[in-house]
Amino acid sequence: MPYLPIAVLALAGLVLLGLALVRLVSGLGRVRAALAAAKTTFGDKTGFLRARSAAIGVALAERKRSAGRVPSTRRMQTGGRP
């Protein structure tokens, strides 16, 4: 029965390979969860940055539009004097 030690070693190798695969799959689940959380956080921050950039663009456009107005119309037609 010279094949018995080879069969035992092969079986032990398959068991170890199975355990390694189980650990690898569970580790991949944690990595996927961490990547999803990071992607969500990054997406939120990118969205906030885009919104702020758009708000600045709108504010600059309004400022350009109001630059042509006469400033005294906002101060009761007195030019700022009492």
C-alpha cells in the first residue's frame, strides 16, 4: 500500500487549500465593504465640491450682471450721503 501516504498527503493538501480559500473569500468581503464605503464617501465629497463650484459660478455670474448697475439705486437715490 504505497499509495496510502500519497493519498493522505493529497487529502491534507486539499483541506489546507479549502481553508485558505475560505479565508480569502471572507477577506475579500471585508475589502469589498471597505471599498464601497470609501467610494460612497469620495462620491459625497466630490458632489459637495461640484455643488460649491456651481454656487461660486452662479455668484460670479450674478456679480457680473449687477456690476453694470448704478450703486446709488440701492441707497435711496442719495449716493450714500445722509
